Amino acid sequence: MIDPANAIDFARSSFSSSPEIVVEAPGRINYIGEHTDYNGGLALPVAIDRGISMVITKSSQGSKIRAISQSQSTLVEVGLDDVVRMDSFEGWSRYLLGAVKVLLDEGFALRGADIAISSDLPLGSGLSSSAALLLAVIFGLSLHNGLDLPRDRVVELAHRAESSYSGANVGYLDHFAIGYATPNRATLIDFATMKYHSCEMPFSDLIVVDSNVHHSISAGGYGKRRLECELAAKTLNHRFISEATLEEAQSLEDLDLRRRAMHVISENERVRSVARAFDDGKTGASYLVESHESLRDQFQVSCAETDLIVESVLRAGAEGARMVGGGFGGSCIVVGGDFEALEAVVSNDFASRGFSQPTLFRAGLSGVLRQVH
Ligand code: GLA
């Protein structure tokens, strides 16, 4: 659970100052609609009760940004005038300072700040830890500097920071999912129009299985898929592959392009089906399994560990499961089934395949980006 008290204690012990602004930014589960955001498609994410708490205080060091995180060993300490050439920063400081940079680029005069971060979101697990960090920093600095940025500006700048400085040209899914989250409701997003609305979900928590295969989205696979989708759309004379029909997709000669297009078009249809199921108070769990199979066979972004999780939990009595996020590792979500029974089967199956043990936890669906103090 996101715990601001933890970040406040951490800020006090790290900077010996009293917190002025405290914000929290949740992680997200994308219930369904994977790799559709940069294809003008549909997605249905929900924010969770795990995430980032961040404390900001006026800097005791003039116009410096100092930042420390409980999950990172390095202290970031940079003068605001030196946040210029981003290639001199790497790792988590690049994310953090990327958020500062987009605000400076907009012409905002920023004051120095001491920033303390605590997080219970596993990194690289497909639960949007990086987007949560960027949203927290931009939202927090907006409050700290009296900028009063409207929510859509915070979301847009967080996306700009991530796509400019993470090394991957990511879509808007994570920033929308977190920035516009409503507790206990999913957000149905149409990336062709950038319109969204919240919808009721027939449950208040989900089981997450983190494969502990942690991916880096900048590793290449994500960018390659994006290019393939763009090429498929161009070949069929569409702006986005989501505008094509299944028949058009089937006409693509190149097998890889055909597979990518088939995934995106069928995934959009599954999002529509799940949204209708939610309206009827149902989980639409079977569509999750279809989504996973399509991500595995057509979009080819799953891995042996996430495939095994889905196979194991279904055998152990789950109604539905699928990998979430960019893929090549990360987490799966599970609908239905008994937690202990699922854990026993998954753990046993992982041991017999010689994989490192995964981590199971229940995620409450109550996350929201907000100022706590
Ligand atoms: C990552 C990206 C998102 C989205 C998903 C796949 O999480 O950051 O923009 O493309 O992968 O659905």
C-alpha cells in the first residue's frame, strides 16, 4: 500500500526538514488493450494501491534539485542551471531530471527542491513505475512552484519526459491511466481521439504475479514493434493500424506485419467486449486469455515465464490471466481463483522449470494521483 508516512519519515531523516508538499502517484494495471495506445486503439487500465509517495521541501542548497529514493542507492544532486544536456545523466536520475527538464523547457522558473521518494512498486514489472515517478515529480513540482498546472498538462508533460528521455518512444497509456485514474473504476481510453471515461469494475482487487524477469523498455523490442505497426498501417494506407479491418490485415504479405496488425485489431475488439462485460457486471475474464495468446503468438512480446504463469494459474482454477505492459518479462494479472492455491501451483511449476520464483500479491484497484499534504 502507498504509505506517505514512510516517505515523510524518509524525507525528515535524509534532509532534516519538514515536508511542505506530499503527493502520491499509483502504478497501473492495464486490464486489457495492450500495444494499442501508439496504434490509435483502445485500452482499459486501472490504477492500483501500490505506487510512489513523494515529499518535496524547499531546498536548503539554493537552486539545486536534490533527490533521494529508498529504492535507489544514488543521491541526485544537480543545480537547476545544469539540467541542460540530458545525456550526462543516466539511470533513475535521467528520469527524474527529465521531468525537471520538460518544465524548464516550458519556460517555468523553478525553485530548488529537496525530494524524497518511497515506492512499493516493483521496477520494470509492467506496472508503470517510471510513469508514476514522472507524474509524481511533475505534479509535485507544479505544486511546489505554484504553477497550478491542469491535469492534462501534467499528463502531457510526463509523457513528453518519458518519450524523450527513457530511450523508448512510449505511448500515452501509462500517463493517462495514472493521471486520470478514478478509485475503483477502470478508464476506457480511445487513443485515436484521446478521449476517455471511467467505468465500473466488477471487483475491487486483482492478483498480480510478477515474473521477476525485469525488462527495460528501451532494450529494442518495444521500438521494433512500434515501427512494424507503423509500417503495417502505411502499407494499408491508414494513419493507424487500428483503422484497418481484419481482412485488410490478413492481406499483408509480410508475416510479421500481418501478425502485429492482427493483434492490434483483435485486441481493440476485446477491449470493447470487456467494456460491455463490465457494464453487465461481468469480468470478461476469457478475453484476458485471448489477449495473452495474441500477445504471445501474434505480437510476440511474451516470454517463457509469463506464458508459464498464465498456463499454471488457469490450471489452478483462475478464470482468466494475461501478461500486462510492454512485455518481454514483467507481470501477469489473474482474475478468479484462490490466492494460496494459485501460489502453490505457480511456485511448483517455476521450480520444476528451473525459473527463479515469481512474486504474487493482491493489488487493490483504488489508486489515484493526488496531493496528500
Ligand atoms: C508500455 C508503454 C505503453 C504501452 C504498453 C503496451 O507500458 O509504456 O505506452 O505501449 O507498454 O501496451
